[in-house]
Amino acid sequence: MEGAMWPRRKQKPTSYADPKRLADVMALIQVLAQAAYGTTRTEAGVIVELQGKPTSKGAPTWIDLAQSHREFFRVHTDNAGEATMSLISRRVLARNEEGKRPALSLEDTSKLLELAISLHDRETARRDRWKPWLISLIAASILGLCGLIAAFVKASPQILKCP
């Protein structure tokens, strides 16, 4: 058997690579976790709540942001084609007497925000793990080049003599 038994999968870059993405995810978590009047929101509803669109590059709309972060959100499109988004951890709560799901506790919301920060930090560490190797490689290359120049100068001193 030649080669690897299983093909190596390329790691898919996550959406936390954009520095502004964390702020957008945290804002959407807070809106969907703490709103008192229902668990789902439309694009227009979130724009009103957050006074604008997402600031991160890869998600031009809140629906796109929710779709790219399936670890927290679900997007549902009804028969009329209108998409709504919800926070998974709130959507699974039992309904109260009024038929509505309660807002998440501040503790649960805080844990979700901490999880988002943790995922962002891991992605940043994964993205930056090559930097120490690059610095070492550049330093070794410079030292090697200096060694070659020194050896060349030592081997042929007549080149440096002025006429």
C-alpha cells in the first residue's frame, strides 16, 4: 500500500477568522436569547433591534450570519419564502402557559457568549500557529545567506581588493 490510507482533508476555514464576526455573533445571540416577545426573528426585525446590518465581511445579512453559525442558530424559510432565525438553545425550551418560550436566563446567555469567545479564540490561535515557524525560517535563511557570503569572501579575497 502506497500513500496514506485515508486522504487528508483540508481544514475548512471557519467564519470566526474575520475580526468583526465575533461582535456580530454576540449581538445576535443577545437579541435572540433575551427578547421577551418570541424566539424567532426576521431579517428586518433584527435590523431594527440592532440598528443596522452585520459589520463582518462574509455575512451581508443577519440571515447569512445565522446560516454560517449553525452551532448557535437555525434558519427556517416558510412557504412564502420569508426566512426567520432562532437561537437553538432557546428554541428547545418548553413553552409556558401562554404558548411562548421564555427568554434564556442571564447565566445561560453568558455561557453562550463565553462559548462564542472561546470558538473565536481557538480559530485565531489556529490561524496564527504558523507565525513562530515563519520567523524561525526567516532567521535561519538570513543566517544561511550570511554564512554563504562570508565563505565566498574568504575563498576569493582578490575580488575585494581595490585597483
